[in-house]
Amino acid sequence: MTTPSASPTIRGAHLVGSVNLPDAETVLRTVSSHLGPQLRRIPDGEVGERFYWVQFQTKRLDEVRGLSRIPGEPHLLRGVFDGRPFRLDEGVSADELVFPNLGYADAALASYGTFRRLRDEGAIAPGTRFQVSLPTPAGVIGPFVVPEDRAALEPAYERALFGELQRILDGIPHDDLAIQWDTAVEFALLEGRMPSWFGDDVLAGVLERAARQAAAVPADVQVGYHLCYGDVEEQHFVQPSDAGHLADVLGGILAQAPRPVTWVHLPVPIERDDAAYFAPLASVAVPEGTELYLGLIHHEDGVEGAQRRAAAAATAITSFGVGTECGFGRGPSERTAPLLDLHAAVAEAW
């Protein structure tokens, strides 16, 4: 592809969430030592049961009376998670369901204790925030619930997830906290890869939910969005033809959120170093206070590839930070430190 001759202004780096290291302390120490000066916030790496994004939520759904998996032999994912979807039991209303502890608040509160200790020791720079990444409710309901029950179950699960958020807000000082909403299944709906339960106007449904997610986070807590095209075995569920849907969601969130949005992260496929991919983003007015991060770092082609994609991006948006397309908690652990160094090298290249 032809590389445009444009020079962007790179403003730091962003980690989506998952990092393949054994525990939160190792993640926080390693990230800070390799990349700390380029980061405004640090996640705990989504370690433990969260290693495969939302798959562990199936074990929580197994505890909900009134939900059952469809019949059949368990279909194991990664040899751990049963992939059979859930359905409402006959005669049960979704409003009657009682969800267990979902695990997000417990993990965040435990990791924040480690974060605060390391910051007090000087291992994490002052002013750095602790980042908690949460899935949108659709991210759990879409893959794990039969299509005919998704519309009924999503509000019930949203209430449970917002309850987890409230525990996080109650347990972590707001000036230390940043909440990221991982928005992936929504793009499967927008691309027609999954039947929609959002109504006739899918984009309107996406933005209505995103506004509720923003409203659930107080103004003194940073809030951001990771817009995602999936990362199953390091592959998108569909390769976007361009950033059109991303631009629609980005612009809609910024216009409809009832509070300022601190950052938004967007993916960039490895082969897209052409201006046409980024062109739809030129029409989005990003406020001065909102950080935009582009996931244009790929381990396969290093600094040179990232620079090509950044130059192409600069034909539409001239200032942004950098990251990978998604988290890298499911890639080989030996890749982690070099990837962190690659973030730093790209961020410092301009």
C-alpha cells in the first residue's frame, strides 16, 4: 500500500487491559519499568480467571437460578470454559434473576491495594491512575445467551454489572481511578455478524447503551472506551473495510455522553497503512480534553510498521497516542516485555 507522507504528533501510549504475566504485582512493576513515563493509567493485566476476557462469566451464569445451558455435551474453550449458551428457564422472568458476585469488583479492589503499595514505594509514577476495564453488558449477553433471550437478559445483567462498578467506586479513591468500557460485540452487530437485539437502528442502540455506561461513572473518575473488532486467537471477527463504524461510534459517544470522555481507543489492522482506512475519522470532532489512541502497534512489523500506519492516520487526525489493537494477555508471555518496549519506542519516535 502507498504510505502517505504525513507526520503525526504522538501523545503517549495506552494499554487496553490484558497482559500475559503471572499476577497483578508483576504486571504493574513490569509495565511501569518498561513503559511508565508514556502511560497515564495502568491496568492490572486482567490476570487469573479474567485471562480470556469475559469467558469466566459463564461460570457465574451457571450459578443463576432460572438460567440453564442448552442441552448437549459441554463444548470446551481453551479446555476450561463450557461454550454452550444459556437460556431462560420456562416460566422465569429475567427480572426475577439474582446474579452472584461477578468477580470484577473483587479483582479490582485486590489489585488496587497492590497498585497503591507500589506507588507508595515509588515503583509507579505519582499521578498515574489505576485502570479497571469492564465489558459492556452486550459483551457477555451476546456470546453466551441464546438469541431469543438476549433482549430480556441484557437489562438484568446490566444491573448486576453496574452493581460491581458501584463497589469499585466505593472502594477506590476517585482521583486514583479510571474505568474503561470494552465495546466489542457492538461492532459484530453493526457489521451484521450477529443478530441484533438493539432494535431497527443498531447504531442508536449502541450509543444509547454507551451513554448509560458513561453516566454510571462519576465525573471525578476518568472514563474511556476501547472500541474493538474482537481478538479470538488474535483475529478480528471481521476485518473492517475502513474506520467508518468506528467513527460513527466515536462521534456518537462524544456527542451523547452526559459527561466528558477521557479517552477512546480504536483498532488499526496490520495491513492498513492507507489513508482510505482512516478517512472517516476526519469528520469526528474530538474535544481537547479527550485522548484518542490508535491500536496501530503490531509485534510482527515493529516500529517501522507502526510508523507507516501512524503516517497514514495523520492524514485524518494529527494528534493521538498509540497502543496495540487489543490486549495481549493471550499472546506468548515472552512477547510481553518486547511489546511494552515497542510501545515506548513508537511513542518516542516523533
